[in-house]
Amino acid sequence: MPAYKYKLKNGKVKWYANFYYNDWMGEKQHKCKRGFETKKGAQEYERLFLDKYSKNPTILFSSLVANYMEDMNSRLKPTTMKSKQYLIDTKILPTFGKIQACDIDADMIRRWQNTLINYTDEDGNPYAPTYLHSIHSQLSAIFNYAVKYYNLQRNPCLIAGSIGESSATEMKFWTREEFSHAIDHEKKAAYQIAFKILFYSGMREGEVLALTPDDIPRKESLIDVNKNYAVVDGIEYFLTPKTDRSMRKVTIPESLHEEILEFIDGMCLAPGERIFYFQKGGLYEEFKRMIARSGNERIRVHDLRHSHASMLINMGIPIEAISRRLGHDSIKITWDTYSHLYPGADTELAKKIEILINQEKKEAAPAAIPENIEVDMVEGSPLGREEKASIFYPKQKSRVMIISGKTIGTYSGNMESILIPKWCTATDSHHIWI
């Protein structure tokens, strides 16, 4: 691994790395990097650069993480990437960054887990169980990536076992009376309305902060939830909601609807302008101040969403209606989160919820193929009419080629809804190999 020196005009000696490598497409590329103070620095740069393009489990863990984050950046929201980066930089890389991925074993991970479990801050407080679980899950996700794309034999996190809890064992919430008492101690109109929306709609904080006058119909007491507001590294984002089912219309009390409209008119807001001028940090700090003034039990802003769900449960609202209102992706998520709040959460009730969950899955399944559907057969195709119909029937959306040594047909449809015969193997989102 050679390095080369050169002189600046002032006579000072510098070093540079100059080498070739194969990119992810297998094409030969040239790389030259100048400005290194020492020969060793230039050589180390080349080694780390080439390591990133390695597809072997000997890849340095820090290089593996860099590739993992680059891949995830195109698939995840900026807020999610920010959270991942923080956990990786502060809790994972300091321990494993300089080790080859294949050399990190279960024993090493267990020792790392123990340092996290035994940690306490200056006040003697340990990490929350959910936080411990999030840290470990992130490390495990990186190793799953290595198993899939870098020929790592197995994920050592699975052998070491998980730590923490996936969900909080205790959920805090306010009753309507407790909320009414607290809100009486909030005198700033903007925050007062924001807290009321959170409590009486069950919306997420980012959904409330993203609201614009266009989202509040004049003639209907409801809120159109269609976006999420976030700030990452000082940049404001209007993102899509958390899930597809988070796009929803939430009814609110008429009195609250009138308050919101009066506030909008008083602020002279443009149709697409944010109703609330503050960000999450401001919302959280004001909520703490309101609690201090009211003397209420301390809860988080997000617990207003749980308080709303609890209120609906006590009102006897069906769980499927609560699930839709909260924008959960499925009834199962709602049940897993709030089942302990049902006073009759016994075997019989659990069975009824299971029926709803199975029904929801059935409704989401692809529609049956009509018997009278016309199927255009392609000459030389090994597919019979029934198999052909099962592939070509779904609603048209995008182009997919059906291949068997040669093209035997063309399909324009949603890949996720294709009913693929057992003898076919889906290799990626664009092709099916017969």
C-alpha cells in the first residue's frame, strides 16, 4: 500500500494516497487524496477507504456502520436517522468501532451490555429499560445487515440475548379532570390550544406542530392529519405521517374547534403557514412549567396521547375505532399498547380482539381472481391460465418483467400484491425468475 510525497511552494513536504478500487457496480474507479502530514496517514486513509468497499466479514465495524447508515439514509426519515446516529456515535462505536465485524462475539457483546445495565448518571439514575432495548436493537440491526450483505455467518447479538424492555411496563396518564385542572394553569393561548388538541384528539406531537389553517375545516369539527413536523440539525421538515393509517381525519369537540379557528383568525395566518410557532423543545418545556404551576403528577407530553386512549377506553369506545383514531397501523398495536387498561382484559376479551386482528389481516389480503377474467397468453410461456391470471390480475401501477431465460410476459402492477406461484422465486422488486 504505497503513499507518495510532494512539496508545497513553501517547501513543506506532504503525502498523498493514489489508488484504484472497484465500486459497488464492480467498475474500476480511481481515487487520489492529498494533504496528509505523514506517509502513515495517507496509507491509513487508503486502507479505510478500501475497507468500505469490502464485502467480507473482516470489514472494520466503523466502515460497516458507515455503509449501513448510507444505505438507510435513502429509506428512513431524517428524524429516524438522527436517532440512529446518536445511539451509534455515543453507545456503540466507542466500544466496537476499531474491531473487525467478524471478531465481535457474543461474550464481547455481553460485557458491553453489562456496562450499559450498570450505568448510572450523576443523580444515580440508570438507563430506562426501553432505552437499553433501543440501544441493543440498533447494534443487532447493524449485524443483521452484515449477515445479509457481508457474509457474516451469524448475528452475535442473537446469541448474547437482548436487554431492557421493548415497551414501558408502567404507563402514566391523566384523567379528564386532571387535565382540566392542569390546563387552567396555562395562560399562553398557543400552548393551551396545542395541549387541548393533544389531549382531545390523541394526535402525536409532530402531527400537531405540523398543522396549518388548511388542515382545520371551517364547517366541520375535525382535524385533517396529513403530515408531521420535525427539526433535524436546524432544518425544518414536513414529513409524511408515521404510517399510511396515520393519514386520517380526527373529530374534535365543537368548543375546541371554535377556539382553534378564533386563534387562527387572530394570528392572521396564511393557509399553508404553521399554526404553532414553537418546536418540540418549546412544547416540552412549557408543559413542564404548566405541571409545576398546577401541582399535577408529572407526565410527558406524549402521555397526553395515552390519556386520550384511556379516556376512550373508559367511555366504552370499541378498540377498532380507537386504533383508527390514533392512526395505528393495526389493531394489534393498539391492543398490545393498551390492553392492560381494559378492566376486563381476560381470556374471553382477548379472543374477541384476536378475531378483529385476523379479520383486519384478511381484509388486507389480495382480492380473489374473478372466474371470467380474460388472460392474454404469451406464446412459449410455461404458465398455464390459472398461474398467469394469479400474476397479472392485480391493479396496474408499475412495470415488472417476467423472465425465464427470455422474456415471456410483461406485467404492470403492484409487486407487493402479486400472487406468485410456489415454484417462482421473487429476487427483487423488479423481476420474477421462473
